[in-house]
Amino acid sequence: MPTTDLFYDRPAERWFEALPIGNGRLGGMVYGGITTEIIRLSESTAWSGAPSDTDVSPTAARHLPAIRQLLFDGKYAEAQRLAEQHLPGRPTSFGTNVPLPRLRLDFGGDHTTESYRRTLDLDTGLVRIEIGDHVREVFASHPHGVIAMRTTGGFTATLDDSVLPGTTTATEDGLAFSGRAVESLHSNGQDGATVEIRCRFVLEGGTLSADGDTITVSGADAVVVLIAVGTDWAGEDAAGRAEKLVAAAPGYETLRAAHIADHQSLMRRVSLDLGEPVALPTDVRRERLAQGHRDDDLIALYYQYGRYLTIAGSRADSPLPLALQGVWNDGFASSMGWSNDFHLDINTQQNYWAAESGNLAECQTPLFGFLRRLAETGATTARQMYGSRGWVAHTVTNAWGYSAPGAGIGWGLNVTGGAWMALQLWEHYEYGLDENYLREHAYPVLRGAAEFLLDYLVPEPTNGWLVAGPAESPENAYLAPDGTRGTVAMGTTADRAFAEAILRICGQAAEILGVDPALRARTEAARARLSPFRIGRHGQLQEWLHDFDEADPAHRHTSHLVSVFPERQISPRRTPELARAVEVTIERRQAAPGWEQTEWVEANFAAFHARLLNGDKALHHITRLITDASETNLLSYSQGGIAGAEQNIYSFDGNSGGAGAIAEMLLQSDGDEIELLPALPSTWRNGSVQGLRARGGFTVDLTWREGRLHEAHIRSDRKTTTRVRYQDAVTGLTWHEPHHHTVDHSNFPA
């Protein structure tokens, strides 16, 4: 049986050793100390800042034509200077998600670590700490909206170590914190959500006494601790929400049973077996993997961990989608130049890579509501900045749908950030084929994204190709022919890929729904005029319209390769020369001195190689993701020294992105064809996976033996037909009603 838990034989001493729990809104990092328990709290709507309608530069629209013409004329330095002066956004109180106080319990007394054990069971969503006879159990309940802990022994407790202005007071049955999510690095120091925390202590025997900001529990056989958080984001009653949740929580066993049933209804949809478990603590296993020891079961555990975090961080009723750090906030991203926000130049998209293929489609729901709000604010930006219809969003956004460019040239002018995000809407439709969802939720946003591009694309003078710009290829820079460094350009390859995707998807969706024939004709005509992909003098896929060299050859971003993943505009079977150019691009980046290896890059490269049908290279990057870009608790991080980070900073995207890439190694689909084991590594000789989803409404179970397909069960949600591929052989299957087909190696002769 594959391992289902993270296991440690010592307490956590720092954030990257603690174990994460979450209910889609409220997050906790559980330390499992011997004499002191710490749960660091965070909540998705605890945001500083405020909405604003003055973010667009008032001079941008006036200078756009001149900047375009300078770029077309090859006057790159002059265009760069003008863009820097007039195009960046002017956020007044952008904000950030902020960390909340921690709950601290001091047990006192003498405890031994001889029998210490600390686990996070991914199957049940329970953290359990055993220290001799002393037992603690902690979980975050989605059904009841609270974090719950049951512990034995007496203790003192307080809510402390807060970066927020506020006060903690002891009440007759627990603790209360009242404060505000304000800070002055990313906002004006005045705007921010009201934050209320309530901790209720339910004793089994013993007494509770209150003193100032501390409560003391004495003589209890056991204590149940209930934690709830409320904010006034979106007009909620912060104190009322927190108080109602702790008051309404049922008894511990009922609370626990409801949590496990709810969690397992999602978690148990997929299982993955890659090999025998190794009976060692998780941190030891990770170190052994880094030293070159095989541990395929640890990779399967990492996959399931990505699914667990997706469930814990994003539920259908979550008020916001997964931010840069999901619903867990280490305090680092929010206290530096990044902001713990929503990055739209891969990170937020990558946060959901584990969802659809990992049979967690409903976990994407909060992203869809967020996109509808972003399209509303983005319509104002499209009109004010570009004089365009539709909507646009750039590199970053916040809890209120900020859609102007970021505040700096060199990273902020990613014109297709919103279009990239909108692809998630179509992905959800492709997997589920729900026409009502397409009509009511996806198509209006996709249509607006297409309308913007139809207005924004302009013909370049030499060939008449339609190109986007001025824009940047996130977050990279080029060397112009005169040797100057530039970021602003016309016709970046990433913009071309997203223009093709949105125009194609909008046309397909309109055809399915039987609407907008004139718009369909316009999208097809514009697609036919887009610039082609081009191979540069090094054999690489060009990142820009012209064959510029990178100003930083080791840069972490390879946005032009979205043409391979998540798109399929380049593939080894249909466009082999371009696919080889993609491989050259990856090879050149990795070989460059100082290659910026980060968690999301490793996940990204694994997905690229999976699409390029090279399982061994994909596995290499998954292994590096676990050993070089994930920590003791297997949470992924962006490496200190890169992108202005002074230390390793937790980022959700490596965990989710890695899980998505692993699924892509085992199963791929495009709506017309399902490919079985497309990028199976040579070392994964025997294994199985159950429950993966494929586009078209399919669920797939696979087993393989000695490196070859043994059997596949493919279940359809509806009457349909599709092609199934294994290596170079293809067979057609028909479902006359929802049921499953079984295929094996005999269906695919060598």
C-alpha cells in the first residue's frame, strides 16, 4: 500500500517543519511541540488594502501609439523610456494577505521524546502528535468552518506574535482577538479588513480561569479547542461570523467524523502506487532521495500531498482562490516587495494544475467567481488604457480585482495575464462538458477576453502579422540589436500563444452554444493572421518576434513555452521541429550560469517534458522539485536570492504544479484523444493509478507491468466516442451509455 502520511520523529522548530491544515479559507501550521504547541493561523480574506478606480496611468492611452511605432521602427531604448514613464499602474492601496496571530499552548511539566511521533494523514486530514501517553489531534473542518484540536493535560494559552494591530482578551470560555489587517508596505497603512478570532475551550473535567490575555486550564482529562476567524471582507460581520462558528460547533466526535467524511469524499477519488513504502520519517526519506536513493513511493506521496493542499486550500465555497501562498502565510512574501497576492504570470494558474486531472474539479470554483470579478474591473482598464472593448488584466491582482499593469516596467506589463487565467475556465469545461456552466459562467468571460484581443492586436509593418503590444514577456528582458536591454516589445511569443488560445476557444465555445456567428468569423480571421512560431539562430524557440538574445540567459521565466503546456500548439508528433526548439530552449536555460531554479520552474519543466513525451527528464525535475525546492514538510519554496527574496519563501505553486505534472506523465488528453502512460519514466517499472480525469468526461484507471501498459479501465460520464492512444498505436472506443471500457496491451500491438 502506498504511504498516506507525512511522519516525523521530532517536533517542528520552524515554519517549514510544521504541518499544514486548512478548510478552504482558514489555514493553520501545526508545530507539535513537546511542552509548547503552536498553531500559526492565516485566513484567505485577511487582506490589507482596498479597491481603487484610479490605478491606470492617466497618460498611458495617449502614448501607446507612439510606443508601438518606436518598437516597430527598432528604436527600442526610446520606446523603453517612454513606456517606463507612462504605462505602469499607479496602485494606491494594493494590499496583501497578512499572517494572523498564533495560538500558543504551554503545557509545562516533564515530557520525553523517546516515543515522539508527529503525523499528517493525507487520507483523513488529521494531524496527530503522540508524546508517550500525551496525545493531540488537530484538523481544519470544512463542514463546520473551524480548526479543532483535542489534547490531554492542562496548559496556559494565548493568541500572540501578531503583526496586526489589535488586542487579545481572555473570555469566560476562551480567547478573543480583535484587530485589523493593515500594513504600510503594500498599502497606505490605513485600509484593511477587520479581523476577529475566537478560541473556545471545551473541558472534559477540570477548570478554566482567565487572566488578561491568557487562559489557564487545570485538572482536565481532555480539552477540545475550537478556533474560528471572521473578517469584514465583502461586507461580512467579522465578530458575528467567528462567534457563530465556535458556538455552533458540535461535539468533538461528531465534528471529527463530519470532517473525515467530507475530506475523504475528495481525497479518495485518486490513488497512486509507484512502489514499496520506505519505513522512515519523511524528512529522512527526502534527504535519501537527494542523495540518489530510489523512493518512488515518496514521489507518489508528493503527488497526493499536492491534491491534499488543493483540497485544504480551495473549496467550492471559498471566498477567494488560492493566493501565492494558498491559505498559509509565512509572513515573508507579505513583508517584502512581492506581496502575498495573485500573480497572473504563471503562479496562480499553476496553483490549480492538480485540480481537474486530479479529480478535484470543484476546487477550481472560487477561481471562476474571482475571474468574473476580474473581468468586471478589467473592462474599465481595457477602456481607459487601451480604448478597447472586453477586459484585460496584467501581472498581479488583489482581493478586489486590481487589473492595471504592475507598478514597474520589467515585470508589470504582462498584457495577457488575464487571458492566461481565463484558460482555466475552458479547461474546466473540457473535463466536464457542462454546457450550462459554459453558457452562464465561462463564455461571458472568454468572450470579453477575445473582444479585447481583437481590438488590441495590430498589424506589424513587414509581414502584416497581427501582434500584441506594447507588452512584456514575463518577466524576462532581451538585448536589442544596439546592445541595450529592453523588456517592452511587440509580438512576444507568449502573447501570440494566448491570443491563439483565446480566439480559438471563444470560437469553439460560441459554436457549441450556437451564438455570436459574427464574432466567430472575426476570431477565425484574426487567428489566420497571427505571427508564426519562429526558431532562432541557436535552434531555440524565439521568445520575441525578432531573434533577440536574452539579457539574462539563466532567467527562470520561459513564458513562450506555454505553447507546449498548458497549450498544445507545439507537440512532438504534430510539430517536431518546433518541439525540438522547445527542448533547446530548456537546455540553454539550464546550462546558463546561475540558472534560477525555483519551485514553479521545476514543476513547469516537468510538465513541459511530459508533453514532450520524455518521462525520464520529467522525473528528473520532479525529483529536484522535492529535494531542492521543497522543504522538510514537503512544502515548496522559492529560493532565497532569486527575485529579490532574502530567504526561502513558501509558494503553493510547486506542490500543485508538481502534482499536475506527475498526472501529465501518466495520462494526457485533448478532448479528441486519450493517451495512456505518455511519459512513463524508465524506472517506474510497475505501478497503478486510479481515478485520474481526462478531457471529455472520462475517469481512467491504469496499471502497468515491466514498464508497459497492463490494463486500463476508462469510464465515461455520457454516451460518446473517443480515440485511445498507447505509444504509436491508436484504437477507437464507443460508449452507448455511461459505463467503462477495459483495454490492455493487446489493443495496442507493438
